[in-house]
Amino acid sequence: MLTFILRPLSDAARDGMKISCADLVIEECHFRVAGWLADHMENSTIHGIYSTGCPMCECPQEELGNLQKYPLRKPEKYRAWVNESDAKSLHKDEVKPVTNALWTLKDVVPNELIRSDILQTMILGNLQHLMEWIKGFLEFHNRLPAFDNI
């Protein structure tokens, strides 16, 4: 499904597309995906890896968080393993045995697309802070039971 959605972008990257600029000059543009904003679970899904793996590198699950350098993920290797149906090698590197839609995009290295979703993280942190403040306010004014009932 994602391959179908991204196909026009892939075609535009390869063939170019005529775009009318603000000054009405028509230019040929070649588009490409430069980033993919997602949290860890979304990155795991879009990159076709198990949620216990790192979408950037081949860090083993038990080494996550140790801040050591590991080889970056190589989509060409995974593409070959998927074509060969080498499920054992894919599983060892925590990659799902499916063709990744990002592999079809011209001049795109999927693990270089990853951008952390800072906005979502900030919103969740602010929401937690706000709810703690509201809870304290309601407790001070003996209104927390009424708030909870509503």
C-alpha cells in the first residue's frame, strides 16, 4: 500500500516534474523524501523492523542503550535477503520478511530518513505537567472527586 502511495514521488524523483513557480517560470523539479517524522513504533513499522530493533543500526536488542557504534542498516542486504526468502538472516537482524516501500525510492537510504517526533514528545510532556497542575489545584480546592465524576 505504501509503495502505491509513494510511487508518484518516486517517479517524480526519477523523471522530474514540471512545476510552475511563483514568478510563473516553469521549472523541472526532482523531488525526494528527505525525512520521516515518527516515534519509535511508527519507525519500526515503516522500516519493516521488529519493535525491539533499532531502525538506524544493527545494534543487537540486548545492547540497546549502551551507546556503542554498530554498522548502519543496509537496505540492499535486506532486499537481497527478502528476494532470496532468507528469513533466518532477516530475523537475526530484526528485519521483517517484507519488501520495504522506502527501498523503492530513488536516492533514499531509509535509515537516514529518521527524524524524532519532538513535537509529540513535547506535547505529551506538557500534557502530563498540565494534568499534574490541574490535579493539585483541584485537590487544594477539594474539587477532585467532582472532576473525576465528570
